[in-house]
Amino acid sequence: MSILVLGTVALDTVKTPFGKRIEMLGGSATHFAMAATLFTKVDLVAVVGDDFPKIYFDFLRKKGVNITSLHQQGGRTFRWRGEYKGDLNTALTLETELGVLSFFRPKISECQKNSRYIFLANVDPDIQHYLLQIIHCPYFVGLDSMNYWIHHKRKSLLKLLKKVNIFVANEAEARTISGEYNLLKAAKALSSFGSKMVMIKKGEHGVLFYCDRFIFSLPAYPVAKIVDPTGAGDTFAGGFMGYLAKTNKITELNIRRAIAYACVIASFNVEGFGLEKTSKLTLANVNNRFREYKKIINF
Amino acid sequence: MSILVLGTVALDTVKTPFGKRIEMLGGSATHFAMAATLFTKVDLVAVVGDDFPKIYFDFLRKKGVNITSLHQQGGRTFRWRGEYKGDLNTALTLETELGVLSFFRPKISECQKNSRYIFLANVDPDIQHYLLQIIHCPYFVGLDSMNYWIHHKRKSLLKLLKKVNIFVANEAEARTISGEYNLLKAAKALSSFGSKMVMIKKGEHGVLFYCDRFIFSLPAYPVAKIVDPTGAGDTFAGGFMGYLAKTNKITELNIRRAIAYACVIASFNVEGFGLEKTSKLTLANVNNRFREYKKIINF
């Protein structure tokens, strides 16, 4: 099955101890798509401005991403400028320029309204909700958000949580929205808000998945050189949803494998700036590391 | 095989969001022994003052710990007073009273000098070194330390690292001593200092083991209520060394299993104050959680 992802397409300027990149192609939907296309067809729903470089359109098309719903409109493309220091765990946002994102209303084709696998990457929850309600018969819906929306649109977010199958959050977001410090308690609390499945991404510390039938946890795949973690969470979500959509069977085993694949693909993402590593990945590369990963945690 | 552990026996006063305990039995050697006795005989080498409560001697004896080398001398027992807040990840030391520990010189019996499995829990590296050199033919030696010694006795510690088989450190210690931020790089660097095996304990985030033949990593066993993490690292080391000494075969599989057991026993430790949980553990409790743990990470 194909996946429809709603999110951002951005121009990222990033500085880390390993260098700097100016106006790279980035954004939540882009990173998601790069991982998910390893497994299945991806429809990207986002907006860019009239300053968006043509080579990036070509790049996405060449990677097999369907960008018929990546709309271009008058104005500036969404830009993010950030820096990572020390352990590269926390991004310091230096500047966010919303540009055309501030008046974004997603538009999709009739055909895309029949999508079964949907991922609502981080944008305004009202926009996420709008998109979800024009989908005819969603089968498996994933949701990501961020602390800004948790604080400023909590009500919209809580309403949305009742309509999705899985909520994907990082540690800080899971703690803020649930009010629980302990991550297992936070995951339980979040699942009671509506989405039965909860995935807490812990960056270099791995992941915790919770649903009422089972708990799953993995350490991150150990990476010796983290160059730029930007987009790792979206890459993770793309790997997870991509594998599930490909199998098109939401079983416990497939969920576990999808999470392991997600960790593996995210581990490639952090090894290069932006999409440098993930855009060159083949499924063979991924499967090799997947097998290695299985060995690493085996006891 | 039995294990000889050198370390501290302390009176701990601990406050966490879940309550307060005054002058509980604690210390690195005590927590270590409580875990290791689940698997094998433990000889405890430490010092206490003449104020050390008789009930604690009785308690240790009853738990099967050989305390013939737990010497009592004139002066006050080592005391630690600390507090944990928020996520309980970091201890705030309010007071450390070394007492008799400040003039500790370990003494062991002739029979104990034949010990094959040795764990040098956190004390002055010169004391650790002194003990190690009176052991006739050590077979497998583990070493723990702390940031204080890394800063104040770096030379002694580096010398000692060449004489042990495994160095057990937490994240901060691994980073400080190696000068590497990335934990995989830190582990590699540490292993080049002498001890071929390196174990980095990451608290609620699990563990990373490194040796030149393989890498092993696990998330922590997910615990919903962390009551008091004091001694979790020593409990972890005790579980690890205890299992290895019991099998008496340093194979890759045994190392992996020893680490998994260590995680499991440490997960019990944090569920109660001090030794409340670990002192009541049976191997059956441990094996149940071990099987559960294996399921949690399975993909």
C-alpha cells in the first residue's frame, strides 16, 4: 500500500560540530518520504514558496516521491536555521521563517483521498485534522506533533489523538502532553487519550513502544559519528510507516520489525547532513544493518 | 566460582519524590553483593566504623555474604546523604562523610587471595590496586570508578585499567576519562587504555558493551515506578559478575546473558529504597523478568 504524508518541505540551514549546510532540502514530510520510499510509494502533501529550487522538485521526483500535492505558491518557502552542539542531542533553533506555511491549506487529488496509510507529520493540528477528514476511509493513521502545538493547541491535538492509530512523540513531548515524568507511565497515559499505540522516540537512547497488548523497546543502533540529527525523528516515522504499509498487515511482529527498521534507517540519517545519507540508501544497505542490529541486541 | 568484591559499606540517607530513608544499609560493595549472591558466593571486602549497627552484620550474613573481610574499626562508618528530584536520573549529593574509609587498607584471608573473579567497586584507585596485587592469580577482574578519581587520580586509574578485564562506567565517567562525547567512540577509546572490555551504563537508557570482537546494547527494562536509583550501577555490576562467575566461562553468549541479567536485577533495585527490593529477590523472580525482557526487545 502507498502512504500519504502531510508535513513540511523546508530549506534547512544547519550547523553542527562537523560543518555547516545552507538551505538544504529538509522538512518533516521530506525526511519521512525519503525513508518510506525504501518500502513503498509515497504521496507527499506540503507547500513551498515560489523561491523553492527546481532541482529539489527534480530530486524528489527522481527519488520516486509523488509530488503532485506538493503545492507551490507565492511567497517564501518555510525555512529553519539551527545549531547542534556537544552531544548533538538538542537542536538550538536560531530562526524559523514560516513563509507560505502560515497560510497552508492542503489539497489532494480524488485518488489520494482513497489513501489507507496516512502520516500526519508535524504541522498545526488543525491542518492535520482538516486533511484527515477529507480522507475517505483511513486504515492506519500516524500522528506526530511538537511542544509548540502541545502548549498552544492542546485541545485540537487531544481531539486529533482520538482519531489516529499511533502517536509518535519524543521524550519531552510525551512528558509535556501526559504530565508524567516516567516514560512508561507517560506512554500509558497517552494511549488512554485515544491513540491506542504510542511510540516514544528517545534519540540516541532508542525507542519505547506501548500498546495495551505489548511493550517493545530498543536501544538506538550505535553510531560512532553523529553528523547531523536533523530529521531523524521523521526518518524514523517514515521507516516505521513504510514497512507497515508494505506488509499491509498490522500484526505484533510487523510492528516490532517496522520499529527495528525505523531505528536502522534513522541511524543512517544522523550519519550525514540532511538527506545526504538517506537519499543514497538502498534496501540492501538497510537490510545489512538490520541483521547487524539484531545481532547487537541478541542474548 | 565465588567473587571477591572490594568497595564500600555505607549508611545512606536518601530522599526521593517517593519518600525518605535514614541511614539505610548501602554502599557499592553491599549493592554488588546483594545482586551477585543470587548466582554465587560473595566475599565482601570493606570497612565500617564501630557505630555500624549489628543488625546490618546479621543481615549480610543471613543473605549468605561472607563478611569475614568486612573489618570494623574505631571511627564512624562511611555515610552518604543524597536527594533525587524530577526524573530521578541524577543524584544530588548533600553530604559525604568518609569516616573510617579515609584510612582504609583492605585485608583479606589467604584463602581469599586465591579468588579468581574480582570486582573492584568504586574506592580510591590506589586501594583497588593494592588489593589486586595481593590476589595470586586473578582470572576475571572488573573495575568501577567515579568522576572524582578520574579527576584526582587519573594516573593511578589509567595504570589500573591495564590490569583489569572490564571497565564499568556510567555515561559521564566514560566521556570524562576518554575525552569523547560519542559513547561508541568513548568505549573504543577506553578499551584502548587497557581493559579490553568496556561497559557503559546509561541508567534508564540501558547499556552499551564494547570489546573488539562484538558490540552489545540493550534498553533498560522498562520500570513504571522508579523509587530510588541508589546503588543501581553496583547492583548491575553484581548481576553481571555473579552470572559470569557462576558459569565460569567467559564466552560471548555468557557475556550477553550476564548483561541482560544485570539489567533485570538493576531494574528491581530502582523499584525500592536501598536494598528493599533486591534483598528479597529470588532467582525465580529474576528469571521471570529475564524472559519478559527477552520478549520486550524481540523483533
